[in-house]
Amino acid sequence: MKNCILCNSTTFCEQCLKGFYPTGLSGNDSCGACNSDCSSCVSSTNCSACIPGYYLLNYGCVACPGNCLTCKSSSTSTCYSCK
């Protein structure tokens, strides 16, 4: 099955590659793609972690301000590392 790491049968995926989530569907549709700003997600619209340069807010990823690579909010005072 495409983008699947761990299968519970020949048709369903329990764990998908990073950037994908288990859809509950069978075959090659077992793993769906996360939003492009998510590094992991539980559905196509609900992120659980973000790629560098974004932070998690209400299950979505929001761009960090300015030159922040990692941040906790849109405030420049919460910049943990720079680009």
C-alpha cells in the first residue's frame, strides 16, 4: 500500500509515512496527505505537528514571524531559533 508503514491486514494501513495519515480506506487510498504545512496530522485538515517555520494553532499551522525558524506564536518574543 502506498505511503504505509504498518498494515493490520492486506488492505488497511494503521501507520503512514511522515506527512500522511491513515484514512480508514482500503488499498492505495489507505494513507492521505497532510496539509503542506503539517509534518504530521490526524486528517487532511487537522495537523498535530508543523514543519519548521510554522507553529501549531487550533489544529492548523501558522507561519512564524520574520526570521524565526521555530516559534510558539506570532509574537517575535517567542522565537526559539532563527533562519
